[in-house]
Amino acid sequence: MTIAWGTLFGIGVGPGDPDLITLKALKVLKSVGHIFAASSTKNEYSLALDIVRRHLNGRNVERLPFPMTKAADVLTAAWEENAQRVLEVLATGKDAAFVTLGDPLTYSTFGYLMQTVKRLAPGVPIITIPGVTSYNAAAALSHVPLTEGEESLYVVSGALGPEKLKEAVNQTDNIVMLKVYRNFAAIYQTIEELGLLDCATCVSRVGLTGETVAYNLRALKDRDLPYLSLLIIKKPRKDGLHD
Ligand SMILES: C[S@@+](CC[C@H](N)C(=O)[O-])C[C@H]1O[C@@H](n2cnc3c(N)ncnc32)[C@H](O)[C@@H]1O
């Protein structure tokens, strides 16, 4: 028997401000039969859901538990279980949406879900609706251009420390570093050693309560950052156009 699968939509809800969700995302959220959001296994909280809630008119949202671990086997098992649950819904012919913070394919749980669903059921239609990333919103808030002229941009993660920054700095003009909060002390030290403290902007909680921009990284030395924090680092330009 062939299954008339519903469509899986990956929906980016933007990084915080509920007005930064796209019209297309809103249209899909109104029409789908089922809505999912990832939440930590420790609690039921989902920031993506918080951001989009006012557009949902009280609709029910099912949480898919996402373990906060780096253990590959635990993660794979959890995503297989979550994908099976999504497939159960899609197999009834209903369309389902999975809401994610920022953009669904930028350091996002939707990437894992999408790939697992594809592997388990290659015939399932999947549509991804892009969202405003955290660093696009941070650049807009701080008035720091991400790229100009012929400049290049690397997007790296600080989850394992400053290594990616050290690698990137010789290869690109500008760097965005996400997930900086846990290793901020080591990342700060590396930026200092590279002589880039004056070229780095730290944006926390863009679009959310407690939003901050720090142009002078020195003020953040020895400080704990909120989880939702990122850095935009622009190497000095030879033409001296950066201030
Ligand atoms: C798992 S990644 C999610 C990235 C997201 N999918 C995106 O498109 O930006 C989480 C990291 O994104 C960044 N982030 C997400 N939302 C943010 C916000 N509102 N303000 C500042 N940084 C944010 C932080 O660096 C955080 O550690």
C-alpha cells in the first residue's frame, strides 16, 4: 500500500522579535494540521514556540524532546524516535510544521529531523521555510555590516572553544561566531591575542527582553554571557574604512 504522506514543513520563526517571521511561515502555520517544536528533555521550554505563540491562536503544539548532550548515539536514538513520531502524523495525510529558532538550516535541530525523516521515509515531501538568522538580526541591530565589497564571511561555532576562530581568522575578512556563551573566557582571550578586541561586537538576546549590544568587548572581560549571544568580528580593512 502506498502512503499518501502529508508534507513536513521546517519553519524558521526568526531569532526573537515575533514580527520577524515571514508571511509564508504564517500562512503555513495557519494551514497545517499539526505543529511540533523541539524542547530540551530537562524541561518543556521551547523558545521558538514562545516567539511564534502569539500567531497560533492557542493551537496545540507537540514538543519533541531533544537531549542536551554531545553523545552521538543518544542524539541519533532521540532523533530517530522524534522522526518516527513525525512520520506517524504525516502518514495520516496531515501536513505538519516543525518550528525552529532563527533559520531552520543554520545550526538547528530541524537539520537532524529532516535528514532522519528522509532516511526513514524517502518519499515524504519536505519544504523548508527560511527564517531570519540571529546574526542577520544582530547585524541590523548593531549597524555592523556583515560583508562589503569583496569581503568574505565565515560563520563558526564557539561550542567547543576558540579553535574555529583561530582557523577562520587567517582565511576570511569577517567572522560570525555563534554559541559563544559557555567558552566565552577562552574565546575572549583568543580575540585579545589576535589583537581584534576593538573589531568585535557582541550581541545578546536580539529581539528579546534583555537585548544588548557591546561594541567594546573589554567591558565584557570576565563576564558571563546569556546563552543567546553571538560575536561579529571584522578584521581591520587595509583601506581603513572601518571605524
Ligand atoms: C542552536 S544555535 C541556533 C541558531 C539559529 N538557528 C539561527 O538561525 O541563528 C543557538 C545560537 O544562536 C545564537 N542566537 C540565537 N538566537 C539569538 C538571539 N536572539 N540573540 C543572540 N544570539 C542568538 C546564539 O549564538 C546561540 O548560542
